[in-house]
Amino acid sequence: MALILTDYDKRIGTITFNRAEKRNSFSAEMLKELIAALDALERKKARAVVIRAQK
């Protein structure tokens, strides 16, 4: 299961923390996935990034 979900639409990236069972507490593995997601959105030329948590 991915800890970070990403979406990209109309130059807006959305990153969703996908660890609701742990109340989206941050871990070292999540940090690695977050950095990778931000890098991917940068390559896509995202103009904005929304970071949210899964309920």
C-alpha cells in the first residue's frame, strides 16, 4: 500500500497522506515517498501543490 497518493490535473498537484489507520502520522518511509512525489510533480511542471491527509 502506498503511503503517499499523488494526482496531477491542470498543472495542480495533489499529494494525499494515505495512512489513516495511523492517523497519518509521519514516518521515515513517508518522507521518502513525499520527496519522490514532489520531484515527480516538479518534473511535470506543477504550478501548485496541495498536501492533504486522508480521513
